[in-house]
Amino acid sequence: MNAKIKCQICGKEHEGETLVDECPNCHWINDYVEKEENYSEANHLTMGNAKKNFKMGLDIWGEPLK
């Protein structure tokens, strides 16, 4: 069952399931990483790095947002 998920990186809400569906805006998968310095296995980078990239107008891996 899909539920509303608020992205930890960009703050947008989307429907989906945690650990499965990525944010359609920035591509982050909510895997319950809570500290910015902790490595996210699902996303293959830290939440802090993903947030830095997003603040620069990029997706979590540093590619231009589409």
C-alpha cells in the first residue's frame, strides 16, 4: 500500500513505499538514515552529500535536475 512520503532531501511529498520508491524530484530513497554524516546503503552516499548537491540545483548524485 502506498503512502505519502516526505523526502528527507528536497522536502517534496510523493506517494510510494520507503526503501522501494525514490523521490521523483531528487531521486533519494528514504531508508531511514537520520544523521547527515551516515552512509545510506540504498542511495550510495551520505545524506549530507545529497543535501549539498540538491542545494546546488542538482540531483543527489550531482547531475542536473530534469
